[in-house]
Amino acid sequence: MVSIKIEVDYDKPEEIVRSIEVDNVDVPEGMRISSKEDANKAIIMIEMDVKEPKELMTMRNTADEIMRHVDVVVRTMRGLNI
């Protein structure tokens, strides 16, 4: 099993976790994405039983997509002074 852990320091990690959960419905077969809050951090775990090299790229692309999503959430909240 291969895991990718993304930690985001933010004073409202629950907003990041909620936004990730909404988008976590159509994941590739064999992939699991979980998210939780811990103090002022949002922690996102991507796990997959990798059988082929292309599945590593799938994981990487998923992590990139999640990080872009988190960036939009954080910038939006800061822009709204939330």
C-alpha cells in the first residue's frame, strides 16, 4: 500500500475537511481518501494498493487536485475574511 499525507496548517481546518469530503465521491478503484482535523491542521490521507506504475501517477494527480482544491478554499476564505 502506498500513502500520501497532506497536512495544511490553517486556523479553520474544519472548512478544509468539509470541502474535501464533498469532493470525495468518485475516486479511482482501490483508492481511499480520508480527512480529519487535528488542532489547527487539516490532514488528508490518500491510500492505494498500487499494482502498476500508472497507479502512482493516478495518486499523484489526485494529490495535486486536492492541493489545488485546498488552495482555492483557503484563498476564498481569506478573501472573505472568514
